[in-house]
Amino acid sequence: MQKDIRNFERDDIGLEIFTKLEALKGMLLSEGIVITAFRDDQQFQKLNTLSYIDQKRIAKIFLPYVDTVIAAKASNLDINDNKVLTKVFLELNNWVLNDDIIDKLAADDVVEIYNHNIKTVFRSINYFKSCSYSLLEVFSNDFWQLYEKDTKIIQGLSNKRGMLLRGEIQDTIKLEVPNHTIKEKFSTELRTYMVEQKYMSPVRNESGQPIAVLKSFKIVKRLEN
């Protein structure tokens, strides 16, 4: 799809988002992961016409993440390695984890980090291997907008996350949640997966205050629609 970026000439934020969406698509492709930056030309034009505030909102979540992947690749690190990419992201943000959680991250886990506003600011590369959304859709929507999930499961995970963010739980916790399904709401393929929730752990700033939460889960299998 040929994209006319002339409308970005006076919009540095929009141009940077566009450029780095394409860069992330290329880096994922180099790992054998085929994913589009935009679903179609109409979606590209949507980015082109977003308000400055909406572009800033996307940039705040997306740019630190893609800069993490770029930094890891520039250092010849394996971006597929959950532990490696998570550590790079944390170092770039001056955040720290509990000592025990890194060793609990398995190679086939999906690792996510949610900030204090419950925005997903980090995803391990495994996430993109099981996703039929475009990159713009992933980074411009919250998890609840992207996926259907049992409300009781959502509430239980939300309660644990809140306790970690408030400092009421200090330690890494194993999630005692039954395996359940998540379903893409508006992607091209509307994929459904059975997932196993694994761990949650607090993420702290340099002062030791909880600022985010890391969660790991495993995609057990893809289900037929």
C-alpha cells in the first residue's frame, strides 16, 4: 500500500508514529512475524486526521515501546527473549522489578506491563505472534476495547492489579485463575484463544514506589471460531 505522507509535513507527532509503526512492522517481520502497521488505507488516513491530543495519547504509549525494541535490536539482543526485552524496557524507564519475577517468565509466555492508568505500555514479542489486529489498532486501544473476556475474570485480575499498584501487595503473586477465553472484538480474523494467567508482580520507580504492574500469561491454544 503506497502511503502519501505529505499531510504529515506539519505534524511531527503523526509522522513519527507513522515512521515507527512501519519500523516496528519491519522488525517483527525480521523475526518471522507478519503483521500490518495499518489494516488498510482508510485506517492510515484515520491516523492522518486524528487530533493532536489523540496523536499525543498514542505516542505516549507507543513510542517508548518501539524505542525499546529499536534499542534492543541495535545492541544485537534477542527481542524474542521475554526476559531480555523486559529488562531493556525497564532500564530505559528507570523502573525495577521484584528479584523473583524474571526467573518465572517462560519462553512462551506473553508478558505485559500496565501503568497506573491501566494502559498497556509493554508487550513481549510473543503477543504479536497471536494477533490479527494492525499495529495501529493495538497501540490506540485499551485491552478491554480489543478483547472480550469473562467479566468475573476481568474483575478478579483488576482487583489484584489495584492492590499491587496501591502497595497492599508487595510480592509477586501466582494468579489462581481458571483457564479462559479471550476473543478479538474487531480484528480482521476475530481470533479466539484459550489462555492461562500466570503471575503478577509490582513494578517500582527509583524511589521504590509501585508505578506499574507486570503480568504474564500463556496462550494455551487458538480455538476455532
